Amino acid sequence: MLRNSILSFLIICLFIVFTDVFFQYHVLPKTNLGFYTLSFSDEKTAQDTLNILEQTPFTLIADRTIKQMLLSDMGILLDKESTIRRLFSYRDEPFPIRLLTLLRAFFFSNQTIIPDVRFSDSIYSLSQAFGFGNSIEKTYVINSETKLLTSSSHFDGTVDIEDFKEKIISSFASGEKTIYLIIKRTDEMGVDIQSLNTGLSNIYASPVTITFSKTLQGNGNIATLSGSQIRQMTAVAFDSATDQLTVAVDENEFTTVFNNVSDSQQRSTLKTSLQSLLIDRFNGSSVEALTIGEIFPNTNGQKAQKYIEIDISQQRMYLFNNSNLVNTYRVSTGKNYPTPTGEFSIRLKAPNAYSGIFHVYMPYWMEFYFDPKIHATMGIHELPYWWENGEKKTRPRDFIGSPNTGGCVALDIGQAKEVYEFGEIGMPVYIFP
């Protein structure tokens, strides 16, 4: 009896070992590669199946146009090596895990492995292949008189690439080789002309009164700009490649209207304030007055023994130590996202930091705030840089002095190091609007 038990045990062990060795070189049972069944197949069979997938043409239909194209013709690369690794991932598992995987494969549901694919940039040429999208760069223009966005030419549409990608992936599982392409027409391209023009019209809707503060000579109104004057002073641009509209103060018109403002700092502050007004009005606010004062700090050095003050309207930073103003710097604050205002403190210092949002390096980083809305930190740093084809690229230095950042406070090259050496963990940072 004992002998029979031992013999049975040995047979079971041999069977397990044989099965384990067999599936080191064969696909597990109940395994499909997309539409194809590969149970118990060896690696060569799996490779041949991938070759079939690669060489089988798809029928693409867009409106009345029908084309047959291979994956490579469509800019789709079949990653055979990665797919084979997934098919035979069993052999990379520890022995006990392999036994559990075998049991699941034999007694439970099928598994379908979708081949790994990579979409190259040439996939976006599908629109041209079907005769669409020939006039995308001429679709929208800014009317020079009304300063509103208009459609200048017909654009017949473009292939919906995201929908196409989903259908390609689904076809591997279903075996369907006919794909109907969705063509996005002009009114589906994501450019909401009416909404953009509502924002632009709001900029020109009402006059704005600009006054000096009482600390300057010649107190009182320096200008009341009518809606039409604001329209004339607004430079509007639209980038059809990115569907982005930008508004800015027209330099020539600004110089003509405010030629009596001779002080360079006053002119810079006035221009920055007008730029902020244009953006605020475009976003729906109704700012109707601006006060332009001297460039001086909001505090007198008494907030703490040592602290940093930042004034967004001035685009200035002030360093205080022992009640004395020890240095002043021009800065650049938030344009794409507002720099927060209020009382903060330096939470972290790093000689260099990296932004995963903008993919740039930020030297002499001093973090002072975490924004829960965008799950990102704000900090003081030098003009950011990045590497492109082995060459170091840096944001333009003329960004300093006007809002151009994603919410951080940027300093000029060289000056950021001075502020970094001045700053300490826990030091207060006061930011005024």
C-alpha cells in the first residue's frame, strides 16, 4: 500500500515537472492571441501568427473612399518582441506561482492577449491619404477691424485618430478587418468661435479709467480708454495648429496712447496692468479701473526678521532683513495659471528641480505652496531650461518683468542664486496681488 502511494506521488511529481517544462516552451491552454487560438503552440507558431497579423491588410472606409492598407502603411508598428514576452510570461514566474497559473489556465476562463502596438507620428497622415484636411492652417483669422475670430476658408474635416486607434485595438480581438473611419467636420474640430468671441467682446465692452496713486506727481486721471480704444490697443492672435487664442497689449498702440508717460518703470507697470486687464476681461470679469503707483514694497520690513515679498502687479520681489530692504528683483509670475497670493513660507529648497508638467528643469528651487486644484507645487526658481537634441534651451530672459509662468515665480539667470542663498526653510513669503 505504501509502495503504491509513493509510486503515485512520484508519478504526480513527474507529471507536474513534465507539464512545467512543456509550458516553458508552449503557450498556456485557453490562450488566444487576439482572434487566433494559440493554446499549446510553440514560440515559432506564435511568431508566425504575429507575421500573419502584420501582413494582413485592413479595409478602411471613409465616406465613399475605400482603401486597403497594412498596419505599417497606417503608421502602426506591431511590437512582436513585447507580445511574445507576454505570451510566455509564465516561464519568468517562480515555480509555486507557475503551478497556480497552470491551474487557472486549465480550469478557469480563457485569456486573450491583444498584441502590443505602437502608433508612430505618420498615423496622422491618414487624413491626407483620404483627401481630407487640406486647408486646416487657413481656417481661422482675426478680423483686423473688429478684433474677432472668423472662419476664412472651408475645411472638409480630419480623421478621428483616437476613435481609429480604439477600433484597431478592438479588431485584434474580434478579427474584424473592415474599419469605418469617423471624419470630424469643421464644426466638430474643438474651436468654439462663439465662446472665444464672447470673451473678446467682453474686453471691448466698457471703458477703463487709469489713475496715478497719490504718491506720484500729477495726481488724477491720466487716461480714460473707451471700448473702441481698448479694441485698437488689443493684439489678438490665433494659432490654428494648437487652436489657441492669445490676447496682448499692442506695443505700437500703447506707445502712441501713453507717450506722455516717460518713466520706464511706470510704463512697464502700466503695460503689465493693462495686459492683466485684457486677460481678466476675456475670462469674464468686468474690471473698469486701474491705479498705477510708484514701484515700492507693500511692507516696511516689520513682518518678520527676514522675509521675501512679491508683488504680482509690479512683477517685483523684495528681500528684507532686520527691517531693511536689502535687494529688489524683477520677476515673472503666473500667466497660464495664477500665482497664489497670501502668506506662505519656504517649505523645501533644492539646487535644481524638475517639472513633470512642463518637462523643464528649474534651478535654485524654493517651494512655498502646494495647489490642490492642479496637484502641483509652486516655487521660486531661475528661468527654466530643458535639453533638445543635446542642446540646452532656456526660456527667453525678456520673460522677466511680465507674467509668463505656469504659476511659479521666476527670476533672471544669476539673480535666482542670490535669492536662493538668502532664503531659509521656514522663511515667510508674502505675495500681494
